[in-house]
Amino acid sequence: MPSSDWRAPAAYGHAHSIPAAGFAWEYLRRDDEYRRDFHRLKQKPRHDTHAQTAFTNRWGLRFRGGPGPARRSRISLLDACASA
């Protein structure tokens, strides 16, 4: 969950300089349904392509290398879906 007050304009000072993927992450990380879906996907085996495809179709994104443990940059986890 975000540690700052999402209603405070100061919390978004960086929004003017982030790329589209960064802006999408700022939006998605606050979406309860996305967070639930992501948590469920993390519980699935990496080879469960059906679950990965369903996630991709619903959210229009996919993870490079699977939805494994958090990496240094969450933005780098997101890849635009080729069919989007």
C-alpha cells in the first residue's frame, strides 16, 4: 500500500516526469482487484500458462520472467501487452 496520502498533491510531484508505464503502475498499485489478482497469480506455479494468460487478458500487461519476488524497480516488471 502507498505510504503517503494519495490525496496530497505533493505526493504526485514526480508524476510529471514518469513514463507511461510508471503512471500505469501508480494507478494499478492502488486498485484492490488488481492487487487480489496479482496475489492469486503469485500463488500459482510459474508454468500455469492459463492463469498467466487470464491475468494478461484482464489487465493488459504481462510480467517478464513471471510474477516472482519483487525486483528493484516495479515499473520494470510491467511489459505492455502486445495485443493491447
